[in-house]
Amino acid sequence: MGRLFIKYKHEAIIVILLSAISALHYISNTFDTPYHSIYRLLYLIPIILGAFRYGFRGGIIVSLLSSAIYSPHILLTAGLGVEEINIC
């Protein structure tokens, strides 16, 4: 396990950061606006790390991943449920 972590150290750090930031964001109260603004800005740290380590493509991949993690929170706090999204 130690060798595997050392081999994929940067990927593990990015995933751990995304998980921790997302957990903070989803657990906190949605009415604490300053905290949510800080948590939203914290998503930039893994994106920047991905861009430094893997270049432009790494930054794009990490930003798409963080957007996919963050978008359900946006939809749920905006009051959009499954009924409003499924218009078909």
C-alpha cells in the first residue's frame, strides 16, 4: 500500500483535497454564506495542483471533476429537485 501511495502521490493528494472540501461544503449549513464562499474558493487548490503537475489537461480534468462534485449541491440548494429537472 505504501508503494502504491508513493507512486500515485499527487493523484491521491488531489482526490483527498477534493473529498475533504466537498465534505466541508456539503456538511455545513447553506445559510453560512461566508463559509460557502470560502469552500467554493478552496476548490481552486486541487485544480491548481492538477495544472502544475499535469499541465493544461490536468487542470481541465480536475476542474471538470470538481464541477461534477459541486453541481449537485448547487441544484439542491437552488430548490431544484428531480421533478423540476426531469421536464420530459
